[in-house]
Amino acid sequence: MTTEPKCAITALNHTKAWLQVDFGQPYIINNVKIYHRREGDGPSAWKQYRFRQFYLDASNLSATQTTTSQRTRCYTDNTTAPDLPTNIIDIPCKQTARYVIVETTYDAPEDDYLDEHGAILEICEIKVYGCEVDTYGVDCMPCIGCQYCDVSSGVCDACEEMLMRSR
């Protein structure tokens, strides 16, 4: 159970809710771990069902400058009622991007009795794992012999190698 009392919640009565992480420049992303507050007992508990049907995108433009079709989709949650998504999810997202965007349009029917409507996100933490461009591996070692390499293995990008050979 997530016990951190400082979680972000988006406003009510909107058709779309989003939260983004801005790195300030593009980074090579390996995976993204999202922590959502787990549902507890009592009427003031955070609602885990609000995490249904979210999606995770990577982009070089912010959420305010793009539509979802202009981004690279890393993950779509397809959980439907009465099932609940896990409150901690680790998502592979092998992209190079400046922004990681969590977004939903899901309006949870469980909120109707509270007279709360619209898409809502409640996120406690987002951890993004990856490296600066031109590096690889857990320790983000520099690519050797090429400018771009696989973020996990360090193997040079074939396109970059062919470009170097043609010069």
C-alpha cells in the first residue's frame, strides 16, 4: 500500500486528465514506474479504480502542444470494472523523448454517488529510468565507436554505423 500522503490529483469535471514529466531535453527512456495510491477503507480513501484505462506516452513536445495521436504510445491500460489495475506498474518505454505523459479520459462510474465526474488521475510518484543520449546500460556508460547505441546493450545503431561507413 502506498502510504505517501503527498500525491497529485487532477481537477474534477474535465474530459481529459494528464500529468507530464519534463526532463528539459531529450533522454533515452528505458522504463517508467508509476505509483498510484492504493484504495483504502473509508469515504475519503483514494480511489484505485480511477487508474483504469490510462495511457503512457513519450514525446518531444508537451501535452499542451500535442494530441495523443502525435505522441509515441508506450502503454495502454485496458482494465474494466469491476477489476482494478495494480497500484504500482512498471512499463517498458524504449523511446528518446523530452516528456513522459500519463493521460486518461476514463470517467469512473464509482464516483457518481459522490457527484464527482470527469477523468481523474491520482499519482503519488513517477520514476523514469534511462540515460542521457549517447549513453547506455544501468550505469549510463558512453557509447563506444558510435554516436547512438542501444540503451540496454550498448550495441551501435545499425543506421549510424552504415552512415559512418559511407563517409
